[in-house]
Amino acid sequence: MKWYEWVRWFCMPLMTVHLQTVRKDILELVKKSRDSSNQKFSILDVGGRKSPYTIGIKAEVTLLDIPQEEGTRTDLNLGFTSEILESIKEKRSNIASLVVQDMVKSKLKDESYDAVVCVEVIEHVSRDNAFVENISKVIKKGGWAYFTTPNGDFIKNEGPNKNKDHIRHYTKLELSYLLERYFEYVEIKYAVSTGKYRVMGLKGFDKKRPFRIFSTIIANRINKLQSKNMHNISQGTAHLMAVCRK
């Protein structure tokens, strides 16, 4: 592991509950998959860009994202740029390749990856059926896909503070209906308790404001405790996590 990966690993317990949950889920899925196979394990990280979720994972990771364009994508720092690609190569040790491509128009070979990770991406995609279908196609038989989306049944993507880059908002039922078209097995859980501590934790770290760093860490620790045993509770929760298998 490189220094950047060690720093990320060390700071992980201080991060948002969503990030910690995704990381934990992926680690467990990869471990179970590697235990049942002696071959190298390959992951396609769709929309991964500088994805912290697959950093240090014992797998060969291919990062795939669309090119960054002017407008919303640039404002929100979405998509790949040449600078981001160079930065990733320097910081990551488990990157097998970097692909600049739209998964809706995928040119990847069928059954070319053991697993796909798609974190907080699907809500940005207009043609979600084609997107999920192409993800399913690139996964080997017996492989898995891991999807997340931020809203769920409780938090609505509407009003003056609406996320302008989100095409749609999925409920658990809607996401299940979509994924079950292309996967034999789908399991979806609710992940994070909502409220002031979740909001405080999302503010992030700023070295120029040390008090906020401290308050953010405390908020994330409290929110992690609040989020225990919330997997089947639709109200007062955010983020849907889905594990799909072929």
C-alpha cells in the first residue's frame, strides 16, 4: 500500500457512516469471494473516479467513469479529467486500469469482471435500465454487484436544496424492481440514521477550522451508534445498499 492508502485506512473510522458501511460491505464481499477462489479477483468500480471505497482492497480494480464536461459535472467535480487520472496512478497500488467510458454505452466484454461496485452513481443516470443491464453483462457467472443510492423511502430529493445532478430518487421497492430484472438475487438494506448528527458529519474536514474537524468526528461516531440495527427500518434512514448476484 502507498502512503495515501495508509492515510485513508487510518482515517476510515472517523469518516461518515455511509462511507464506513460501504467499505465494510465491500471488504466482506471480496473476502468471501477470494476464500472460494484461488484466482486473482477483479472489480470494476463504475463511477469510481477517486473512489475511496476500493482503496487498499485485495483485488485488481478497474476504475470507470465518464469524461468531465462543463456545467454540472465540472461544478460538482464529477467524471474523469487527465489530472485526476494521473493523480490516481500515483496514489493507488491496486489499480489494474482506468477506463473513460459511459456504462450506458458500454464496450466492455461480457463476463470480464468478478464483481462491480457502483456507489452513489445510479441516481445520476438517465437510462438506468441500460446502465444496470450492462453492469450485469460484464460480471462473470456467480459474481456480484454492489449498488448504493442516497435517498431511500424517507429523505426526498425535492425542494430548494434538491441535488441538481440527480436524475431520479429511488425508494427501496423501485430499486428492487429495477435490479431484479437483471440479477437472480437482490438484497437491499437501509443504512444510515438521519438527523442532525448525520448532517454534521457530512460537512467534512477543513484544516483551517479545527473545531469543525473535531465536531465532525464526534458527529460521525454518534451517527454510527444511531445507525445500528437500522437495516430494515424505512423511516428515519438514508442510503440504500444493494447486493446483487448472477
